[in-house]
Amino acid sequence: MKDKQPLLMYRYSLSKRVAIAFAICVAVLSVVWGFAFFAAIRLSEDRVLTYQLQRAAESYPSMPMNLRGYDEIARLPESLREWAQTTPDEGLYEFDTEELHVAVLSTYNEKTPTDKEQQHAFVVFDVAGIEAASSEDWWLLLVITGVVTSLGALGFGLGIVVMRRAVAPVAQLAKVVADIDLEQLSAEDYKHIESSRFGDDEVGVLAGTIEKTLERISAFIERERYFTSSASHELRTPITVITGALELLEQSELSATDVKALDRVRRATLDMKTTIEMFLCLARETDDGLYDEQFLVMPLVSKAIDQQRYLLSSKFVDVNIDELTKPRVCGHPQAFFIAVNNLVRNAFEHTLDGQGPITIIIKEHELLVTNQVNSEADERYTPTKAASSNGYGLGLGIVQRLCERNGWSFSLHTDKKHVVARLSW
């Protein structure tokens, strides 16, 4: 029974509820204003009659003659004679100073059957003692202003209440969605929407869509967590086995050709291990608080140079490291090493024989990796292409994503002679 009440409340569409709410508000205000005007008219009538009776009671036993007719100007009150001689048109006239209301009529005085003379007749209504005084008018105006203000406030409050009732499902849905922590989305969060309680109107459709979307996102997060936890073990195990086998082979007596082949396998294994760690680092939604770890930059730079040194074995290229300071970076150390390793690898790979030196500058808040290029390299690796993973070096798009995850910034600048990779933190 409890679950049916919201359905009954929201059985109409949102547009219909808004229209009904507006109609109810207008109807209520119209009725209130109608009663107010009716009360004002009745009050005015009662007020006039009351003053008339009071004046008659004060003149008793002689009755006041405040309504009189005149067919001659000479018989009019002296204050009206001069005005009447101007031959006013038919109609009603008001004289505030004299407190008189005058109606002008047309009459005919028959002299002969064919000769008729048009004359004016005057009906004078003496309102002295009947009309309210100016002070009473001001009080009446103040009362009317207060009533109008109260009715306006009542209408405003009624409109707010009615409209809130009409859009209550939208506000309720917004509150439910706002209470969901998207940064820590769990598999059960989509159940908080409970789209069934919003009916089948527009809000219900929106709630159902949000619920299904969150359900799919939650399922995806669960699959991602399962994959990273499984892949972390399943992908690293073969690499560990290969590395152990290589160490055993190194202890054997090998020919020079076998040693070179073994070195290539070792480097390929190391590259594969780095690639696996890189993609697992990007795939993880959370990583046990490693994104807040403090670490030094120089040891990771040295490690990256040692791993990629073989790329310069057949090239006469120097590597200059300029450590201006010993900065500490807050973030994920493995992600930082992967980013630096990619930049160093790109610089070593794309530097031709004799085009050195490669310069690595470590500053307080940034790392610069600079290498020289010739004109052909500049045509191949433009700044636009360099920003993508298909341009200057494989993995720069991944470097960009790693930096975004850790709050760092990455940029690549290419001119005719140099390529400068900048990693800031």
C-alpha cells in the first residue's frame, strides 16, 4: 500500500501536473479576488445607507431633502447657477467643494403643436454628510492596500507550494542522484534510484534511464576491478618465468651470437613488462593510495636512462643530465617512471647518429627532455602529430593520460632543430 501512494500522486505527466498546478493557483486567486471585490461593493453600499440613515435620524422628525429636481436655473442653489447658465450637456457632474452631484436632463416646453422649445432640467443630490471624510478615505485606501498586499503574498506562497508539489519528483530524483558518490561508485548504488516509485511519466523515464546507466557503469567497474586484479597476476607470471629462464641461460656458456640474441630477448621482456605495468596502471580505478606518495625524481630518471641505454649503443650520442635541484613529486611513482621512461625512450630512438647531445634538465617543478632532429625528422614529426600516440614516439598519448590521472601536465614542442618534452608537476 505504501508503494502505491507515489504512483497515485504522480499518475499524470510532468507537463500536465504543472498545467494543473497553474490552473489551481489561478482559480484559487480568482475566487479570492472575487470575494474581496464583492465584499468591497457590499461594504460601500452598507456604508452609504448607514450614513443616509444617520443623517435622517439626526433630522427627525423632519426628513432631509438631499435629492431635489429643478426645471429653472433661478431655482438652483446659488453655487450652481453660474455653471448652469453655460448650458452644460446632458450627463452627470460632481462638485467636490459644494459636495453636490448633478444630473442634467433635456425636457421640452410645448408652446404650439408645431413649436417645441428644448429646456434643461437638473437633479441635484446633496451628499454632504453622506460621503466619507478625506481622513476616512485614506484609512480605507490603507486597508485596501493591506488586503491587496496580503492577497498577493497569499498568491505567491500558494504558487510556490503548488509548484513545489508539481515538481517534487524532479527534486526528489535530483537529491537521490546528488547523494551518489561518483568517485566511489559501488555495484549497489544504482539501486538507490528506485525508478519504479516515479511512475511512468517523463520523470520516471529519466529515473529509469539513469538507473540503467549506473547499473551498466557499476557492472563495468566490477569487470575492470576483476580484470586488473587477475591480469596483474596472470600477465606478470609469464614475464617472471621468462626472466628466470634468461638468468639461467646467462650462467651457461653461450656464443657471441647467442649472447646478442639473449640481450634482445631480455630487452623485449623488459619492454613487455613495462607495457603491462603501464596499461594496468591506467586501468586501475584505485591503487591503494599510491597516488599520494612522495618520491625523488632523479632515481627514476637514472633508472629510465639505464633501461634505454642500449638504444644508443650504436650511436655516437651523449646524454647530459642537469640536476638543478632535487625535487620531490607527489603522485604515483610507477606512473611517473612509466612517463619518464617513455620520454627517454622516444628521445633515444629518434636521435640519429652524431645528432647529440640529449639533454635532460631537472628543475623544481618540471622535467625537460631535449633531443635534436634533422630536417627530415622535422617533416615526419610535426607538433600536431607529436601530441598523439601515433606521432613522435609510441606512448605519448599514454603519457598524457598518466599525467591527467596524477594532476601533472605534459607538453611537446617541436621546431626545426629540437624536440622538447616537458613534464610538469
